[in-house]
Amino acid sequence: MTDVRLKSYEFRREREASWRELEDLLARAESGGIQSLTPRELFQLPNLYRATVSSLSVARSITLDRNVLLYLEGLAARAYFFVYGARGSLLVGIRRFFGRQFPQAVREARYHILAATFVLFAGIAVGCLLTLSNADWFYTFVGTGLAGGRTPTSTTESLRDVLYDDGGGLLESLYLFATFLFTHNAQIGMLAFALGFALGVPVVLLIFYNGLGIGAFVALYSSRGLTVEFVAWLSIHGTTELLAVLLCGGAGLWLGSAFAFPGRYSRIDNLARQGRKAGVIAIGAVVMLFLAGLLEGFGRQLIHDASLRYLIGSVALAFWLAYFTLSGRESGRGRGE
């Protein structure tokens, strides 16, 4: 018994100073926030935490008294929060997400997103050519709800009116329309993302089918000499909306390739690893779809000049391309990414 007490005394004497130092840092961080610590103290914090965890492991192995064990367990738990837990406010987390995580994940999935883009434009080309050759294909590619009364039997004037309809000038109607479009587009994007678990094949089919519908509309308006007006109508929101859907599709293909080609990891482990990054893309794309819904429900209905519509669509596309190309690169290099 005397030998155990001696070991306990020596153990505490050798390590207690570092415990007290860590406890002091934690008390100050808990009362004044992590920003109250100096750079040197922030550097010391993880070292003191690891030393405390090591002490706790040794204490358990030599069966020290219960009070010491409880003290070390509590100290280690408090330090864990500051070393590995949340380090900033909600605004800091949002800034980190959109400033680094989202664009970096998009760049990492760029080849899958390019593949989704190829599939979409292939669908648009096929849908346009088939509908131009036979107008009945329009009914195959475009559902009744999506058509909104626009069919090959519609007059040219009625098709043109849709492009410049302001919803009766009622902002409430535009708000409801924007909400509906955001919900609809988000469902498409999330479905494209979720279908990636099935090796990505359904993702390709979904994106191609959506391309067929767009191509059918292009053919319909082109047949009435309204190509310029239709593309202007589409561009004000489409550059954001279609890009968001393509990001979701690319994320879905990324999941499919992670499962099909796991490399040195097991399929489940690789799916979990890549799934976290793909999920970042999906979350960011939902925000883009919300912005596209606002553009579609408000801007498109309130702005009737075709040149201005093209300008807004072009500026939006240029912004997204610059954002995904340039954002987060400095942070990534600073972190060794």
C-alpha cells in the first residue's frame, strides 16, 4: 500500500504543473473566449491536452485514487472541446464553408462535373433535333406540368407572351412562383446527388432526360423564330440553376465512382470519405438553387429587355466560374492541401 501511495505522489509531483497550466488556460478561454489566449498559449494548448490524456492513461494503469482520475477525465474533456471542437461562430463557419470548403470540393470534383455537363448538352442536342424533326417528341420529353400550356399547338404570340409575362404585376405571385421553382429545382438537384449511390448510372439518365426537355423547348421556340428571346429568358436564371444541378449531378457521379473504384480503401470507407466532400457540393448547390429561384421568380419576370437578360446571365456565369476557380486556393496552400 505504501508503495502505491509513493507512486501516486511521484506521479502527481512530476505532472501536476502541466495540469494546472492547462486548467488555467481553459478557465480563461471559457470565460473570455478562445481569442483571450495569446498565440503562444494557443500553440501550447494541444500539447498540454495530449500530455493530460497521456497522464490519464498512465493513471488508469497504475490505479491511482479515484479523485485524481475524475479530475484528469474532466480536464481532458474540457480541453478536447477547445482543441477539436467548434472554433468559431456561425458566421465564421459560413465564411469558411463558402470561402474554402465549397469551391475546393467543386474543383476536386471538376471531372465529374464536366462529365455531367457533357451529358446535359448531349441531351439538349438530341431533344432539340428530334423535336425539330417531329414535333410530337415534345410531348414525350416535356410533362404537362412543366409545359405550362406551351405546346407545339400554341400560337407564336402565346409563346412570346410567356417570355414576358410579369405575373400580373403582383409581387406576391412572383414570391410564390419563386418558392415553387426553388422547391422543384432543389428536388431535381438532390435526386441527382442521391442517385450517385447506384454507381452513378441513374444520375446520367436523369441529367440526360432533363437535357431532352430543355432541347424540346429550344426546338419549340426556334420553330417560331423566338430563339434569341427564349435563350435570353432562360439565361437570366439558367446559368445559376443549371450549374447548380450540374454540381449535384457531378457530386452524384463522384459518389458512384467512389463506390465503383475504391482504390486502397474498402468501398464503404471510400464512400464515406468522398461522401463528405460530395455533401459539401450538394449543400452549396442548394444555396445556388435558392438564388436561381429568386432570379427566375423575380428578375426574369420584372426584366423584359433581352439584352439586359443576357447581361445578367453572363455576369452570373462569370461570377460562378471565377468563384469556383479562384476561391479558397490561398487557404488550401496554407493548410498544405
